Amino acid sequence: EEDEEEEQKAEESSDLDTSSDDEEEEEEDKDVNKTTEMGEAKETTAPSQETEEKQGVKEEQQKTERDGQSEAKPAIFIPVDRSPEIQEARLKLPVLAEEQVIMEAVRENPCVVICGETGSGKTTQVPQFLYEAGYASGIIGITEPRRVAAVSMSHRVAKEMNLSTRVVSYQIRYEGNVTDETKIKFMTDGVLLKEIQKDFLLQRYSVIIIDEAHERSVYTDILIGLLSRIVPLRNKKGMPMKLLVMSATLRVEDFTDNQKLFRTPPPVIKVDARQFPVTIHFNKRTPLEDYTGEAFHKTCKIHRMLPPGGILVFLTGQAEVHSLCRRLRKAFPFRKDTSEAMRKFKKAKQKKTVSLPRIDLDNYSALPVDEGDEDREAGIGDEDDEGSDLDIGDDPGDAEEKADPSIPLYVLPLYSLLAPEQQAKVFRPSPPGTRLCVVATNVAETSLTIPGIKYVVDCGRVKKRFYDRVTGVSSFKVTWTSQASANQRAGRAGRTEPGHCYRLYSSAVFGDFSLFSEAEITRRPVEDLVLQMKDLNIDKVVNFPFPTPPSAEALVAAEQLLVSLGALKEPPRTGRVKEMEQARLSCPITPLGRAMASFPVAPRYAKMLALGKQQDCLPYVISVVAAMTVREIFVDLDRPAGSEDESSKLTQRRARLTQMRRLWAGQGASLLLGDLMVMLGAVGACEFAGCTPKFCEENGLRYKAMVEIRRLRGQLTNAVNAVCPEVGAFVDPKMAPPTEHQVVCLRQIVLAGLGDHLARRVQAEDILDPKWKNGYKTPLMDDPVFIHPTSALFKTLPEFVVYQEIMETTKMYMRGVSAVEAEWVPELLPQYCHFGPPLESPQPWFCSSSGTVRCHRSSTFFRVGWQLPAVEME
Ligand code: CDP
Ligand code: MG
């Protein structure tokens, strides 16, 4: 039967063969002019209603005409030689049942949406469907919001299809294995966005699949917006292209019922999940601060008391993941000698079966509970007798003591930045006689399906970055996740058999969760996106078909910042109010902006890179930018220590780090570069020591961060060379410390990039309110901000500083502080200065009655807030 089907398919496709290949070549020969394309893009993103509609009708007609000629249809059916085991496993995946429906929809429509539970086979199978059906005339591109997924999925699909990684490849920010033969390409969404900048029509691709669209990552959203224009453009030009959007949830209205995005709503294909029931257990107690500890106890209990089956624990970040892994490994050591382990495991299991009542999986008391902490309200069952019979101490020390070390728990961490070899381990069968326990961050929520998980422990939290829209103050906060996310997490337990999900929070708290996670784009500054779009000649970003548009405020702020950085042309300052308003939101990009857009870092840092070649500062600027881009290069030493032993070690390390920071910051001239000098010193020292884990460990540096900085330095150097080949920058991991002269230059470059993050120390005589003691005034905030005690400049307290960002912890603290000289400001940041007579009634802390600052122009003060004291002309 199958053969017949395949034959039919083959016939069908040969029918369709109207030498679309040739046509494609012809198009290529024409060598589509980039600027016209851009122009068209511009036109299509901001068309008047009327033309848009007319165009739409015309496109529709053209499309049907073309369909008649079967242009958009695949040409060749390509057989795939899969191993019998793979084939068997595939057939069990729910998405296989929908292959016909999906392929038909793809044939008939330019865009198709596929919804299916995580694990239903979307990511691994849909690219294969397309490949087999002959859509690989160009590349089949799949975007993932996470690097982990891009890498691991490409390996998986290559293996399933029995093809080399030369054919099924991946590309992520730092690395890839794409070749000329590549037919299926997994990549991060950021990578595809960059490619659109180079070739707006994505001519090398025949299909683009946007995976994990439910995550609503910023790049995913933008890509869908762009592709909603690119696909019709390609079809119009006779180079048909397909777009597939895949989501793990059914909430896709933002894509489908969105007139701005798709005039004809794309069809939605639902893949039925083969999901086993998952029993949810809530905690009764008010959620604890120490959810990692709670997760530890719960995992221990599951392991000691419940039947075999993998455990998946959700925490919020890498550090937590490692700390829990350590604790679990200590409690249940895993021995390499598996036969011995197996024997003990069996014995232990027998013992357990004898001494304990049989545990009913679907019963509330399945997990022995001493304090009755499961929530009965949730209607999960109402007998906890059994639980109390089991009598397990809940005291942490107790649990650790009682833990039977003879039962091996095979503990594996999983998070985005984990090395790929390490990540791959979770997909391999765990050693016999052991129980798999994966401690993961959000990555395991939907992007990756780990086989054999029966128990999920969910801390209910997620680590998110929060921004204040006005001030840009950001903070990383661990917050409650959404109900949709929590349900996704629970679902991981029911892939292979009925499972259990233990939520470390009460059902009341769950009730307060938001229903869905917000689209990321609504929660963060968008200057980087706006710059990328301007580089695509989308001048009126407000008119871009975002699946969920960012706030107007955020767009205005972004445009203003980019104008200040010189990346966009300044809008006219005179004219009619309405026109000025319009112009303010559609500033075209400048050549500097183009260069900045080609650097894979935020615009403020891109500006620094663009200026970096001066005075041979480039290697230093690149290192500083790389260090600032990587979230945190120092180990977090503020966390409370567990044991006494650990506490004294921590004190030692703190002392050591303080000492090193002082050393790296240097004296005199270099000290004024402040925290950025510390970063630079750390990178330099680490490279001289060969960037070893040992060096990092001893000096309080995060090894992962240092490795990432090294990679990023290479990548940024290439990016700068591409824009500015005459500089001929090259990366020698080892660099000599900058000269005094270069440090001054670096401080100025930093000021030019971080100009809007300028702060001025409040002069003692101006302080009316004690809360301003040692405080700094920033343009947009009414409250003071401070230099952190760990900062290199804590004791120096320079009058003017720039900062990388403000993080709110116990106080508003500036991070990444660097001192600047007042006289640089009017020179380097004239856009923030107002040249004219002094303000009439400055607020008390704005004015300084004493001291003069030498300036080249008279009466300089900052437009946005504080003023420099008036000075005489030189
Ligand atoms: O994308 P979706 O969540 O719908 O499913 P998928 O990622 O395509 O996974 C389909 C199946 O392949 C799952 O049962 C995974 O466990 C399995 N898989 C695997 O065994 N090894 C991998 N590296 C990736 C997926
Ligand atoms: Mg997937």
C-alpha cells in the first residue's frame, strides 16, 4: 500500500515538473537588484489601504493562475532511506498521521500554520515531509528561538534520514556546519534575520519553517512579519516559496486573524497529541523562597518512593540547575560500575516493595507526603493516609541522611548554554539500573522532548528580564510563569505513559498566573529591532505588520536613541507639528547606522565598535563590548552559602575576587575606565592564563562566559573587518594592556556609545535630602542612583560617569560604571547638550555654585536634565 502511495506521489510530482528549476535559474540570472527589492519591501510594509487591496487581488489572481501551471508545486519526489527502527519510531508520532493533510495544505497555500503538542514530531518530521515531497529545490530552512534546539534537531534529523550533516545542517550565532550540499538547515531566528538583510528575497530557500512560534520570541515575531511580505513577493516573481509556522499551543490568532499580516488567513492544521493523563499535585503551603531546596526534597522523595520513570525538574537558571544537580549527586551518588549498581538497585527495589504499600499512580498520595502539602482543592484525590504511613522525614538534613545511596540517580543538567555534547546526553538511554533525572531550565518546556519522563517537578517560576520603559532600568526577576507554560511543563510527564507533575506552589497561586506568556516584544526596548528594520529600508517601523506590535512609546524611544547615536538621520526640527511628528517616526538610516546594523550587538555597543578603530583601540573595544554583551562574567558570590564549609570557601573567594578586581582595575588613568577596565583586565588576564576552567574558578570568573567572550571577540572582529577591511583587525586572544593614552580614548568611545546613560554626582552643597548622599542624578529619573560597593569606582565617586545599565536590587545601582570628563560631553554628545543661556530655575541639585568646567563653548548644559556650570569662553 505504501509503495503504491509513494508511486502515486512520484507520478504526481513528475506531472508537476514544469522545469521550475530552470525558471529559478533564470530569475537568478536577472540578479535582482537589492535596492529595488528594498524599495518594494518598503512599499509593501507601508502601502496605502487601496493599493494594498488591489495588489492583494492581483496577487491572488496571479497565484491561482500560477497554480494552474503548477509552478508552486514540488518537482521531484526524493526517497529517504531510513533504518527500520527509526521508521518504526516515526510511525508512532502523531504528526505522521497528518502528513497528507499538511502536504496538501502546503501545496495549496503559501502559508500554513501547524499546531501540535510538544513531542508530536513537528520539528523533526515536517522538514522531512517537505524534503521527500520535493521541496528541497532550494534550502528548507527551520528557525528555532534557541541554539540548543537548532543544533540538536539538525543532528537528530540527519540521523533519522540517514543523511550526512553536510546535507542536514545547522547554523547558530557562533558556529555551523552548513555546506553547498545543505538541503535542510536548522538555525536560530536571529541568523535568518541577518540573512534577510543580505538577501531580502531569501532566494536560496524554497521553504521557511518558523518553529516554536508560540514562544513569541522577538525575532520570531519579526520574521513572521517580514515573511508575510517576502512570500507574496517571491510568488509574484515566479520564485515560489512556502512559509510554515509551527506552534505548540493552539493560540495562534495573532498570526492567523491578523489582517495586517495575512490578508487571507492561513489554514491551521491541528495535530492531535497522543498525551497520557498527567496527575497534577499542588503544594499546599505558601510558596517558599527556597524553591530549589523544595525541588530537592521532592525529587528525593520521588526517587526513593516511586516506581521507575525519569524525573524532569524545572528551575529558572543555570546556577540553580547546577546547585540542584550537585545536591542530588551527593545524595544519590552515581557509580560507573553499573552492574553493581544494578544489583543493588534491584535489591533496594525489592526491599521497598516489601516494606511499602503499593503506590497507586493515579492517587493523590502517590507521592508520600508527611505534611500533607499537596493541595486537595485541586481535586486530585483525597486520601493522604497512605502518605503519612510512609513516614518520611522532611527535615533537609534528615532526607539527605536517609537517602539510600545505593540507588543510582543519573543526574543531568540541561540549559541553553550547556555544551552540545552535554546536552545530547539527555536523549541517550540512561545507564541500566539507574533513574534518569534531568534538571532543566525553560529549554525543556517545549523545544526539546526528553524521552522517558514520568515525573515532573515544577518550581512554577521563570527568570525574566524586566525593563522600565521610560528609564530603561532593567532587572532580572524570577517570576511566576503563565498557566500555559505550567501546563506545557506538566505535559512533559505524559509522553510515554501516565505521569505525575508536582507543582511546588499552591493551586491558588496557579489561579493567579497569567493565562499565557506575553509576547517578548511588548516587554523590552526595541532599538536593536528598529535598527535592523531600518537596515532593511523599512523606514516606517510603526506600520510594520508585527503579530503583536510593540508600544508606540517603545518605538519612539528607540527611534530617538538611534538618532542620538547617529544611526538614523535627524528629523527636521521645524515645520508643521503633524509632519514633524511623522518624520520623527520614519527617520532613514545613515551609513553609520548600516555599519552598526551589521554588528551582532545592541546599538549602543555597535556604536562603540564603529568608533573602535581609532588609536588602535579596536581589540580593546571588541573585548569590552564582548564582555558587556555576555550577561555576567563574574561568578555570583552574593548567594547565601549552604554549609559552614562552603561559607568559609565563599568568604575566601570573595576576598580573592575583590583583590583581583582591584588589580584588574589598575591605578590612575586605567582606574577611570572603572568596571569596564575590570572586565578588560579579567579578559586579558584570563587569556594570558590560557582561559582554563581552573583560572576562572580561582578568580571568580564564569568559565562559560569567558569562552563565549573569546568566540564573540572573533565574531565581532570579522564583523568589523567586513565593514572596514582596511583596519585589518585580527584577534590575538592575548593582548597587551592598553596604554594610558588608549584608556583615555576608550573612555571617550564608551561615552559616545553610552551617552544617554550619563549620570552626575550630586554635589555635597546641593544635597537637601540625605537620601542623595553619594547619589547620582540621571536625566530621566527623579530618584538617585548609586555606584555599587563592588564597583571599581565605589571609592572614587567621579563627578560624571556613564553606566552600562541600572539594575534595581536593594537600591538603584549602576552596573558597568566608567568615569568621563565633563568637557568631553559637549564635544562628544552635542545632541544631548543645549547651548544657550543658563536655565532659569534649575532644580536645587542641578546647579553647582562652585567650580568651573573648561568647555569650548559657553554656557553648556544638558537639555535633558542637569546642567554644567556656566563657563567663560576659552
Ligand atoms: O517538535 P515537536 O515537539 O512536535 O516534536 P519533536 O521535537 O519533533 O520530537 C519528536 C520525537 O522525537 C520525540 O518523541 C522526541 O523524544 C524524539 N527525539 C529524540 O528522540 N531525539 C532527539 N534528539 C530529538 C527528538
Ligand atoms: Mg519542536
